[in-house]
Amino acid sequence: MNLRPIALLLALSACKEEHAALPSPVEMTADSVGYFCQMNVLEHGGPKGQIALDGMTGTPLFFSQVTDTVAYLQMPEQNYKILATYVSDMGAAPSWDHPGTKNWVLIDNAVFVVGSDLTGGMGRPEFVPFSDSTKAVEFVEAHGGHIEPFSELPTQLPLWVDDTTGAVDDSGYSARLRALTLKSGD
């Protein structure tokens, strides 16, 4: 008896069950506050992110920028099991200033424009997500940049650039991350 087809079916079934178990994205409201900045995410333009953590289903961490979402995913201090990460689908957004409250796409299913001329909600460079690569191409034609899948996003993005000199300064960002880590460890 050839067990290989049975093993393949079981593996595919497990993948479907795992995917089906993902929590749904949560609509942004006036109570949705950015994890790092503690500001209402609806008050800022550009794409947003949300991360569902184990034990906190229904109350995700919201992020004012997709770059902040990616930074959280890369934090060595982050020790909760991540169930799902969603980002705004800017191809379905009413506008840059109003990115939508319900148009979410799984981060792994999105393509991202990197290096466009638009800045995110906190006024810094942004990864701009799209579920439709055709809309991403149209965005690049209008705003520059290039398209990457999530797996190819730069791990280092200069978040603080001096507008007069072009020098990168991420010391403020690093200090805030350290402060958050110290507060959570108290």
C-alpha cells in the first residue's frame, strides 16, 4: 500500500485546519490605539497593521504604520504567540488619508511597495500593502518605489531621517523600544 498520497492529504488537511483557525481581523474604531505611539490610529493616514496574539483574541495590537507592525514582528523581546498579522489593503482603501477600517489582508498574502514618495501615519517611510499586485503596480507608477513580497521586505528601514541632511537617526526609536521593554518587565 502506497502511503504517500494519504500522507499528502493529511498534510494538506492540517494546513487548511490551521488556516481556518486564524482569528478574523478586527475593524478599527475610535478606540483603536497604536501599540507604539498610543495614539488613535484613525487620526493618521496611510496603511495600518494589527496583530492577533494568543490569549488576546478579539483585541489585537494595532499599529499606526505597517513598518511598526513589521518592527514588532522582528522584536526579540516579543514573546507572545502570534496567531495572525493583518495589514491594510491599500488597493481597497478609499484614499491615503482614509485607509479604511475593514479592508485587511494577511501580511503573507500581500505584496508591498517599498520606497514610495508617501509617508506613513507617523510621517516616516512606509511599506504599502496590496492584495492585488496590479494595484501595487499602479501605485508604483504614481508614487515610485518597487514591489516586494513580505518575505523580501528589508529588515532595516531608516525610520528617522533628518530632512535637512538625510542622515539616519534611529536612536529615538531604539530608546522608545527599550523603554517599552523596561515598562513591561516591571
